[in-house]
Amino acid sequence: MNNINGRVWIFGDDINTDLMYPQICYTLPQEEKPYHAMEANRPGWAGMVRKGDIIIGGRNFGTGSSRPAADNLKNLGIVCVIAESINGLFLRNAVNSGLPALEIHGISGIAREGDTIVIDFVNSIIKNARTEEMINFKPLPAFLMEIIENGGIINILKNKGMLGKPL
Amino acid sequence: MDVVKMNIIENILFNHSVEPVKYVSPGDIVTVNVDRVIMVDMAALHPEFLDNPPVKPFDPEKISLVFDHYVPAPNIEIANRVNRLRKVVDRWGIKDFYDVGRGGISHVLGGEKGWFRPGSLIANTDSHTIATGAFNTLGRGLGTPEVMNIIATGKTWFPVGETLKINLENRIKPHTSAKDVFFYMASKIGDIPNKNIEFSGNGIEYLNIDQRSSISTMCAEVSAEFAVFPEDKILKQYMNERGYMDYHAAVPDTNAEYIDEMSIDMGKIEPMVAMPDRIIGNIKPISEIGRVEIDVAVVGSCANGRLSDIRDVAEVLNGRKISDRTRFVVTPASKAIYEEASRLGYISTIMEANAMVTNPTCGACLGGHMGVVGNGDNVISSTTRNFKGRMGGSGAKIYLASARSVAISALKGHIAGDLNE
Ligand code: SF4
């Protein structure tokens, strides 16, 4: 996978799925959903996100529901989520949506909001472009990277002919 | 290397491994066969499912479809979408379909219907699937796209996490609930993403299946992967009474490995509350929070809308009226619970107190319907989550507590855990 080079948004601990994908998103048109991400905890944030941005969260990122919360962040333009620790369900949902999600202990200290970081997946290193500080990370297992590179599990199922006509 | 000793969770993953392996241990990723896949009505609201459903399931007998979150449909959009979802029943030949008026919340219904067999492995589109742990069953909530993959293939993967052994000792005090035990535990362990919990200890025998389910269900809120109880005589009896004899319970190997072990004296726990917006790091004994007035009280959900909870509510309300300032919505978690509560007179006791009893559904728990709260409401609820905006307006303050404490608070009009204080 190619390097990701993006602007950072900082979030704290226990950022939950209902903040990322509030209840009202369920019945909104697909293109409107992303603009409601984090509106309860950080009103106006979604409107400031640019395609290619990165989120750095604290502990227990993505705790909560099975709703397509990671997908919503991806559709908003977020290209990678990194956190001190990530809820297991959220991590799977991110990978299955084609959004890389990395658990990196110590990541919170590496960047301020607005910094640009470079994520090098080949060498498993993140570098802050401003401070030049670097941190190594444990790569995701190869078969998860493969799901991400294929754009998520639905694409894979489609390509295998396993999905049928609409209900 | 010595033979690896596996705990309950590792044994279940091992038994379901697709590839023959010698053992599983923390750090491994195991590809597993899934015994049952449960899909709930929320799949109809996923952007992909209705447009691109799997062509056919790996085994229609192993698929359950449960309408629970939006029962009955609260608006036209949802009514139209679940109408489309219903078509999958005939297309796939699903037998275990529970439509409006038939079933209940999947995590409760699955126990009643014998889908959670000790030693088995369950996937469900809903995040509280960890509830199955009360049945000595591994269950994982997964996103709809991943469940679509499992429906097509019958398989998925799990990372093997480290397991924390928690010994629940002694009997809970009379006016305390299993929910309080969970809150106490959560205040001690905090969040544990990627880790498991295995329960043990001499206090388990005093917990019925409802109480165990309340604890296992809530373990989703500490981000545990799995949280499992052992099979014992109470679970055996539960299964036998319902004719579910065909299973192989999972037991830990002698000297099984745990990352850590802790004991909780359930006899020392008092009624607790999770303060608004989060559970982790936000739990207090009710006796320490001062006076908090309550506008809305809710009892329901997969965690605490069970018969034991409805009984607690009826016992508290018995012959009394709730506070004039409070609205109290009670939602039994399944049809069977509703019927039994009705037969035992709980429903009329609750209604006489001016509380409202709704049909079984998730309803207010997810802010879907049947008790959506507004900005400015102070809410006390026996449901699972107090995230900002979870039950409706993001300006509402949601406190979580046991069903008993919610009922006492509804009577008094402010948060209280002791009827006689
Ligand atoms: S009752 Fe609440 S937590 Fe349980 S499945 Fe329904 S919405 Fe989820």
C-alpha cells in the first residue's frame, strides 16, 4: 500500500460510534450522512474535513455499535484512523470498509492538530512532517491489508459473484 | 514446548477452527466456522444490504432474521426498507424469522429459542452479541458487510485476545442488581479492547440466566471481545427445561492461562450509576451523587428488559404511583417475557403506577421510537449506553442504572437506589 500523507485531527478517549454516525444518519440520503459525524461532540467539524485527512484518537476509539461508523468517516474523506487502542468491532468495520485503522501505543504525543503526518505502510513508520518525529507500528495482518487494498469486503464479495440482485 | 492449556474462550475458538491446529493462544488469528448467523432489522438500513444481498446463504437453517430495533416500524422510510428485507426470507428459505409481534430483541430471543448452545459460536449484526456469554457461547457483533460475508461463506476470523479471569464471589445484596456488579467491575477494569473476560467464582451459582446475561451484555461497554460464563447446574437446568440437550459445553483446561485474575465480592456492592455521556471512568455509587431530578425513566433493552428486571420494577412500584414530574416507559425485551410478566400480574402493577408499558422492541435504547428523549431531559435508564445523543436529543443527560434503581428513581422523581431512604 502507498504512503498516506495527510493532515491530522486530534480526538480524545472513548470516541464512540454514535458520535461518528448519529441515529438520524440511518434514514438520511447517503451523501448527507458524513456531515453529521461528530456533531454532538464537535459541532462544525465535519464541514472542515478535507479529503485525505487523518484522525488520531485516544484510548478505546470506536467503542459502541456495529453501525457503519467507520464507513461514514471514510465517506467524509478520512483516509486513516490511528488511536492508542481501538475497539475490536470498529477495527473490523474500518478494515471491511477499506479504511486503514492502526492501534499505536504512544501515538497521541506525536502530532498536534493540523500537523501533516506521513504513514509509510511498507516500513511501518509514521513521521510527523513538521517535527520529523517518528514512531514505528505493528502492521495489520496481510489478509486485512488485502481487504483494505481491495476497497473493502463488499467489493471482494461483488468480485467473487457472491452478491445477488436487489431485494 | 509443554501442551498449551486453553481457557474457555480459546477452547471454543479452537473447536471451531477451519484449519486443524494444535492449539490457539493469544496473538493468533483463527479462521472459524460459525454455528449460527443472526441478522436484525437494522440490516435493512445498511446502505448495501438491500441492493446487494448475498446470492445465497451457506446454510439457511443456520440463519436467523429478527426484527427488534424498529418494531413496529416507526416511519415510512423504515417501513419500506423492512418490507424489502422481508423478501429475503423466501429468497433464502429462512425458517427462523421473527417479525413484528413474534419475537423480541435478538440477544434475548436467541436464548429462548436455543440458538445459544453452550460451546457454540454466534455472529450477529448487532454489537451486543457478547450477551451470548451467559450461555457459555461465544458471540461477536459484526458490521453488516462482514455478516454478509459470513452468510455467503459460513466463516469468519477472530484474533485470540488475552483473557482476564474475574471471580464473582458471594451473593449480591437484596437491593442490588447484576447491573451494579457490572458497573462495579467496569469501574475497576476500565476499557479492555481486544481482551476477553472469563467469569468464575462461587457467586455465579446465585446468579440466574437473566442476571448473567445482564453482565455479559454490558461487557460490550468495556470493549471486551468476548465475556463468557462457565456452564453449571443453573445453565444446564435452563437448557434442559427447554429441551435443548444437544450441545458440548466448553470448560477451561486445568491450569488454563489468564493474563490476570481478580475477585469481586458481590456482597459488598451497592447500587451504582453511570453518569452521562460515557461509562468508562464515569461510574459512581448512587449514594454519592447528590440530588438529580428525573424527567424520563426507561426500563428495557437486551441488558435489562428481562423478566427479572420487570419483576424488580413491579416489586418497587407495587401499589404506588410514580412521581408527577416523571414519565416512565417500560419495554419487555421479548414476547415471552411480556406474556410471562402479564401472567404474573407485573404488567398491570406497572400500569397502575402510571408507567407506560410498550411492546417488546429496542425502542428507546437507541433513540429509535417508543420513548425518544428531548434536549434538556434528565433520563435514567436500564439500557446499555449513555452516549451523547444515544436516546434522542444530544442535549439529554442519560444516567444508566439497574432496572430496580430506575423504578425507585421514577417513584421519587430523582435518582435513588434505596426505596426507604
Ligand atoms: S436493546 Fe439497545 S443495546 Fe440491545 S440490541 Fe437493542 S438497541 Fe442494541
